[in-house]
Amino acid sequence: MAKTKLAILISGRGSNMQALIEACSIPDFPAEIALVLSNRPDAGGLDRAKAAGLPTAVVDHTGYETREAFEAVMSDLIEASGADIVCLAGFMRLLTADFVNDWRDRLINIHPSLLPSFPGLHTHERALEAGVKLHGCTVHFVRAEMDNGPIIGQAAVPVLSGDTPELLAQRVLVAEHQLYPACVKLIASGKARVSRDIVRTESKVDGLLINPA
Ligand code: GAR
């Protein structure tokens, strides 16, 4: 069966992109990477993508007067790559409702909290302030409202006494690197679908929920 083609959008170091690159290098993984696109010319992830021999593109948002103009260039590049699914991996630009709707149910994001708790920024600090005992990350289909949309999978990690935002972020990041490829695999293999704005999975599916050890 033909592999699902991914376009990965990044803004920074690209460690989640790297996790997807590694997953896609496994012969029977059902997806392959068609494009890595960054909105920042200095994103560290671009070097990682080039080192892996992947096609890369930069669309520097500072060069466009409007979000729409910036997104139109991104859309053309994504379309030209033949991507079936767009994966946001630390892509730190808000997307317009038009872009999100154009890619409805084909645009996924990883967010460093157990949504719907802690949408937005500084999730680890806020989790510590709230005193939650479980924290984690979520992979979800993107909707126009920020950090919202049908949840594909979640990974939980414990919050430990003595945690700082940095320590907690490191623990969550390890879980992110497991969760994102697992969720892409589910979608690319057709084992999970959106129905009435909820992701439904086949009964015997592993890897959707990753618990603390
Ligand atoms: C990750 O922790 C990801 O969950 C987060 O940015 C980091 C990117 O790291 N994304 C968001 O906060 C999106 N709202 P990476 O560049 O090493 O993958």
C-alpha cells in the first residue's frame, strides 16, 4: 500500500520532527516525509531534516504583510509536495481559520499538556502551579480555536516532588517522542478516523494512550 505523505511544519529545534523521521525510517511504518517546512530560517530542525536527506523549505513569516499571504505560500509548497497530512511539530504561528478548514482532518498538532487542560503557552509552569499530579501531551486534529480539536492520543507522565518546569518539560518531551509517531501510525494506517468530531479507533489498537511507568 502507498505510504501516507507527511509535511512537517516546524519553528525550532525539531525534536518531534526527528522522532517522526526515525519512525518513518522503519520499513513498515505507513508514512513517509515529503517536506519539512519552517517559518524561521534559523530553526535548528532544518539542519536535522537536511542531514536526513529530506526536502526542506523556509517561508519566513516576517516577509509577509498578512497571515493570509504567508499561508498562501505555505499552502502552495505543501500541495506541491503531495502531502496527505500536515503535522505541526513545534510550529509556533497561529493559523487562520481558512487554512485550518482547508486541511480539516488532515492537520495534526502536538501540544505539551493533557488537553483540554492548559491550552496555550507555558504549560509546564501552569501545571506545576495548579498542582496536578499527572501531566503529559496530546496529539490532536487542529480546529480553528487554538489547541482544540479531536484528540488522537495522549501520553501521561507523573508530576514529581521537586519538579521544575524544565524537569517536567524534559519528562513530557520523552513522552511526546513516543506519542507523535504512534498517532501518525494510527492515522496513516486508517485505524483512526474522525466521526462527529471525535476520533474513533478500531477496537484493538495499541499505542493510543501511553501511561506513566
Ligand atoms: C514541543 O514540546 C511541542 O509540544 C511544543 O513545542 C515543542 C517543540 O519542540 N508545541 C507547542 O507548544 C505548540 N502549542 P521540538 O521543536 O523539539 O519538537
